[in-house]
Amino acid sequence: MILKVSQVVGPDLATRNGCDNLFKQIQQIQDVKVTLDFSGISSISRSFAHEYFVKKNMSIKTVSETHVPLSVKQMLEFVKKKPSKKKPVESNKLKSVTIP
């Protein structure tokens, strides 16, 4: 099954909510394999791209992409490679607080 992303979300992939809506549509499709057609997409935000990978990894469907514009491909690759910015907490900088 091929699903045209621009018809579900629009030409600008900007919000996590938009990505949620896309995956709600994907879950309603009977096929186990879904190909997302990214033709007609003008832009993608970092938050949409991040949510896309989270939802794709959690999905029970096999999701693939086709006709991905270069700018979208670059953002998806950037987010895919970007490590999380979790920093370890240094125990010597912790202060205890007593709440009465």
C-alpha cells in the first residue's frame, strides 16, 4: 500500500501532532507493509522527523519511504544520527532539600 504523505499531513511536515496523525492513518491500513510517498513535501521540521522515527520504530507495520526530497532526506538522516543530549548527573553537585 502506498500512502501519499502530502495528502494526509500537507506539504510542510512541521509538528509532532502531524506525525501522530500520519501514523494513525497508517495503523488503519489493512496491509502490513506501507510505503510513504514523500513527493510534494516542501519542508520537514526536526520535531516531525524525530517523532517519525519514534513512531516508525514502535509501529507493528513495516514502513518504507519513496520519492523523498533531498531536504527531507537530509533532516531524517540528521535526526537518525543525532544522539540524545542526556547528561550524567554529577553526585557532588546534588543538594539535599528537606521539606517541612
